[in-house]
Amino acid sequence: MNPPEKPSPRWATLLSVLGHPIWMPLYLSGLAWTSGIPDLVMYPTVFRLWFTVALSFVTIMIPLAALAWMKSAGLVSSWQVPMASQRRGPYAVQILCLGMMLWLIKNLNLSLWLTAPLFLALFLVGWALLCLTVTKVSAHGLGMGALTGMAVALFLDGADWSLQHPALAAAVLPSLFLLSCLVSAARLALGAHSPLELLHGWLAGLIAFGVGLPWMT
């Protein structure tokens, strides 16, 4: 008789949910809007609201609905999609949704700080999809690396989060590095990934956004 499985640590489950890559488009957008970059400050509040709602619907709600259908149809075993073989469908849906968002805004002549992250996110999801034949790269790692890389790129371009709160000026980058470590520890505690898969994902996201964004913008 097999021993009963130990329950997952609550802290690890909570961090995994909060750091889930499905939320990353919203996190990336929020980081940009609060950065004080002149290209973004000029946009009125109503446009920021419109963009956030559209982004949330296309890149979060539609993929979540698709994932719910895949789960009910038995195509994925859980919301975390633990098996590499089950990730092709969710990744393909996310690529389509990111492409849809780019198509929706293609004629708006928006700042590259709004469009370039979508291109890079599409690239990273495509990278994860291609890597499935070799390794199950951590999608959480990709997301946290991308978020950290975007903060680095914004900082290099003169971002000033102190406009939101004085303490944020020096806290954004260290906080994101710390959060990346905590999310990685959570994924390890849940047995979802190996350290190499987490490092692969985080470095890929960091390089794509930390190098790609300064080059594109």
C-alpha cells in the first residue's frame, strides 16, 4: 500500500498562483504604466483603462477559458499543467491570443513600451513550445525573468517609480529579484520543476526582455 501523499505547502501553492505566467501580461503592463517613462505618461487615464481591459480579456481571460475547457475535456490534468506533453495546447492558445492582441492594436501607433513586450512574450511562449521536445522549461521562470528584465530595461531608460511612492525608486529591482527566488523556491517545493528548468526559464525571460526591450525601444 502506497503511503499517502503529503499535502502541498500552502505558501508554495499561493506563490505559484500569484506568479503564474497567465498573469504576466498584466504585470508587465502595470510595471510599464507606473514607470514614469515619458512615452507612457502622455496617455490619458481612459486609454490606460481601455488597454488594460483589452489586454486582460485577450491574453488572460480567453486563455483561462480555453484551459478550463481543456481540463474538462481531459486534455490537461490540472490548472498547473504539470506534464510537458499537455502544455502544447495551452502554449498554442497563448501564442494565438498574443498575436490577436498585437493585431488589435497594430493601427494605433502605440509606444514600443506597449507593443514590444507583447512581441517578446510571444517569442518566449514559442521558445517554451519548441523546447518541449527536449525539456519542460519553467513557464513561471520565463514570466518572472521577463518581469525582472522589463524592470531592468525601464530602469536603463530612466524609469522613476518614486512618482508612485518614494520607497519604490530603490525597491523595484531588488523586490523582483527576491520574488523570482521565492517563486522558484515554491516551484521546487511543489516538485514542478528541476533547478535547471527554473534557471533556464528565468534566464531566457531576463535576456529576452533585459536585452530585447532596450534594443527594440
